[in-house]
Amino acid sequence: MYPRTDKVYGVFRETVAAYRMIEEGDEIAVGVSGGADSVCLLFLLARLQKEQPFSLKVVHVNHGLRAEAKDDAAYVETLCKELGISFFYVEKDVETLSKKRKLRSE
């Protein structure tokens, strides 16, 4: 199920343990955009969850800035279904909000 991440996973698992980043019973919410880095993090956390009991949930935020953003959301939702992880979708009109607050959309 997981891509070939054995070496990366080993470093990830050791780092999490060394810094006590995740402990038994923790509830972790991870933002997953659908890009390579956040999807890799999702796979690493899902794999770690099989060895160490903690709750894992995924949040995907559509900022309304790109036309293909709904495709990203669908991709992340599909991954979550395949991994058996709860998926939460949030949609915000960042462009309108940034104009209202006189901020840049970034």
C-alpha cells in the first residue's frame, strides 16, 4: 500500500521517538494539500499508526485560489478512504477575506 519509504520511514520513526513528538493516545490532525510533501507525511503517519496507537485525522483546506483545488480535495479524500483515516474538508474564500482585511492572499 505504501510507496517505497523504508529508509525515510526509519528516520521519521526515530525522530518522532527521540523527540517524543507522538505518544500513545495522542490525537493528530494533519493538513494534507495533495502535494508530494504532505502526502508523504500522511503515508508516514499512517504507517507509524500501525505500530503506535494514536488517532489520526486529515484536514484539507480549499482556499478557493486555484480551479483544480477540488481535484486535490478529491485525491486526498480518496487516499484517506484507502487508508481508513477520517477526512475533513474546509472551504474558504481567501481572496475575498484577504481583500476585506487588506492583506495579501498568501
